[in-house]
Amino acid sequence: MADHDTITSTLAALRTEHRALDDLIAGVGQGASFDQIQLQRLKKRRLLLKDQITRLESRLLPDIIA
């Protein structure tokens, strides 16, 4: 059960960071002057977070034999 709690808390932290990156990317994209390389790095980080979130969510789901 401790593993489940750890995964849940990690998921919450990753989702918070992902949302923060979404907001930051939206703000950077609307600005008149922005660094394209920095924007690409932010998007890459956001994608990595999404992949981590997906992997952790799949660990929480029980294996179902069809």
C-alpha cells in the first residue's frame, strides 16, 4: 500500500509541474519576444513529464486479463 501512496503523491507533483509548464509555455508563446530554443526545451520537458505521468498511471491500474 505504501507503493500506491508513493506513486499517487509523485503523480500529483508531476501533474502540478506539467500544468505550470503549460501556463509558462502559453505565456511565452503570447509574448512578443521569446527564445525559440527555450520554448522547445519547455515543450520537451512537458512531454517527458506527460510520459512519466502515463507510466505511473499505468502502474496504478490493476492487470486485467481479457
